[in-house]
Amino acid sequence: MESAVRTAERGGSEDLAYSVFARNCPSRGTLEHVTGRWGALTLGVLNEGTLRFNELRRRVDGISEKMLSQTLQALERDGLVHRDAQPTNPPRVDYTLTPLGREVAERLLTLIHFMEGRMDDVLESRERYDETRRA
């Protein structure tokens, strides 16, 4: 009965444990963390290997220290990023992808590379759209 209540709260059916299209489904928050600008870029960079905070900040061009910190915390909470704080002086903190995070990052990078390869089409479409709006 309890699982049926949780499924109903998520707006799903008994056949599907989670449905991102349901208002109260917890998968929505994780999807937002993964597909938001900073989450996707952070996961993409971490797919290359373990990095320290400042290395990440340099690689994810334009992200503020506060936003990177919030992004890493959300991804760590979702089980996608592992934070390894070493008790040295000064403290050393390394970030790496978990196996789940690596799987998500690989799928994201497929989409990212696809979009990069199709940007000429996107830019042409934007130009056509803008021209019709100006006319």
C-alpha cells in the first residue's frame, strides 16, 4: 500500500516507479540538476577526471564560486559526484564522478556533441526566425 501511495503522489501508474512528468516526482529535481546549464557543464568537465574546486571553476567558464559550490552539493546529494576532502594543510578537496555520474555525463556529452555539430543549423534557424519577426 505504501508504494502505491508514493506512486500516486508522483502521479505515475503502478507500472512506472517514477515519472518526471508528474508534478511531485523526485526525479524532476535530479533532472534539473543534471540538465541545467551549470550541472551539465560540471558533469561534462568531471567526465575527464578528478578535479579540485578551482580547477573546475576555471574549466567551467563563467560559473561563480557560489554557483559551482551549490551545483557540486546538489550533484553530490544526488549521488553523481563524490567529494573527497583530505585533512591536509591547506585542505585539499577533489571531485570525481561516481559510476552513476559517469553514466549520466556520457549521455549528456552525446547530446552536447550533437548540438555542437548542429549549431550551424540552429544559428540559421534563429536568423530565419528573427528575420520573420522583424518584417
